[in-house]
Amino acid sequence: MKKTDWPIRWDLLLRYRLIEIIALWEGRLTTNHICHSFGIGRQQASKDINTYLRELAPDNLVYDRHLKGYVPSPDFSPVVTTGHASEYQDLLARQDSLSDTFESLNISFPHSTIVRGPQRIVKPEVMRAAVTATRHGRVMKAEYASLSPAGVSQRTLEPHTLVCVGQSWHLRAWCDSNREFRDFALSRFRGKPETIRQRSRHTSHQDDDWNRRIALVMVPDSRLNQAQQEIIAADYGMSDNCLELTTRAALAPYMLSRFGLSADSRHPDPMVQQLELANEEQLGIAESDRERAIKAVAGLC
């Protein structure tokens, strides 16, 4: 994404992003896309497109009289988006979610459906406390339910970041009981957590695993034949059959779990695993940390 030299209001940025996403991934943009998505008039939508072309990307779109809409030019280059398909897919997912909640919405997108798993239940009072503690650097006192060991215990936490892992949200925090930084599932808090005025002494700056960046080198499962490995490599856009992902050390076990890699990095069926970690010995991820992250994703701790 390129940086502009002038500030863009949040509402305008969302509309400019829609302009780029629709034009790039559907191949045709009309004022209706903006009108239906943001509930604005055709005149304002037309003004948004013209302002985008005049001030952000003069060469990105051309008007096609036959299609009666704007199409990407041969020199199209994203300015307020990354140009990745995931942005359009996220747009479809949000549209699907809104349509389920507000059935009368008339949003002009192609037919699509999202397979959604059950959401972990997070109470509003828990989320409010977590947001307040992380935003203002405050200590949070709460009851937390754990399966290992089973039971509910009082915790004094010093949170610094909310983390989304698939369908689940976690709180990265210093735990006074364990005397270390850990992740806590928001769905496991009980009662009404209390955010007190005391400021956190342990912040993200002291969280070594949070600040340490590591590279995960993923390759097709070596047990697959050459043709199968080439298919997997193409799926992930690998270069020389390698995909290097940089992440925080604290989040690496979650990422590995999302790829379906178990604690021993080996599933009996290579057709299920498909990928393997090529640089496991260089990462320094403790087995206990990986096992805990995998259990957290599965809701076992």
C-alpha cells in the first residue's frame, strides 16, 4: 500500500478501499456499489470516484461506455489496498455476516456463503475490561477457568494485547500467579473482571517472546510425490518450494496450529498434513509453549 501525503478521513478511506477492491476483483465498478454499501446518494458516490482518481490514483481506472462502469487500467496499482485476494474475500465475508443480521440490506455482491464454526462466547463485561486494561495499561483482576489444572482461580493480570486466533480471542498478559507472560482465552473469564487504577509494571516491552521475531519456513510435505508437492507449492505461492512467514515467537505456535501441524509436526497422512516445518530446530519454540498454544486453539486449556 502506498502512503499519501494528506490525511484521509476514516469514512472516505473505507469508500476508496471499496473502489479499488471492487474494480480489481470484479473488473467493473459503478456508483451503485458505493451507494448500496454505504447508504449514500449517487452524486456523492460519483464525487468519491472522481476524487479518488484526481487525488490518489489518476491512472488506475478508465470508464467503459459499453459496460457503463469503471474498469481497471492496464497500469492499475493499488494505493489504499494491498491488491491481495484476501481483501475481497474479507469483504464478501462481512457482507455475508451483515446480510444474516440485517436481511433487508440490498448489497450488490455475487452470491457467496461462509462456513462458520461456533463462536466462543465472550461476555461484554469481559471484553470491556480487556479493552480498558490493554488500552490504558492497567492491571486486571479476574476469575479464570482452566482445564489444566481444572478449576476456577483468581488471577491478577497485566494485559498488553488482544489476539485473534481463528474463532477465538485471547488476551496476552503477564500473570502474577505464573510469573510469566501467557495467553488467556476471553471465553474462559468468569464473573465481572475488574480493571483497577494500578498501572501495569510488565508491559509488552518486557515480553521477550512477543518482541522476538522468527521466520517459519514451510515446505510441502516431503512424503508427497513431486506432482503433489508442486500443487501445494502453487497453492501458497511458494518460491523454490519454500514459504517463509515472519511472526512473533509468542504467536508462532498458533500459526503452526492453523496449518494443522501438531506438537510433533507430523500427521500420519501426508495428504492431510500437506505442509511441514523445515526449520523447526532453529526456532527455539519450547515444546510446552507449542502444546499450550495448540490446546488453547482447541479450547483444551
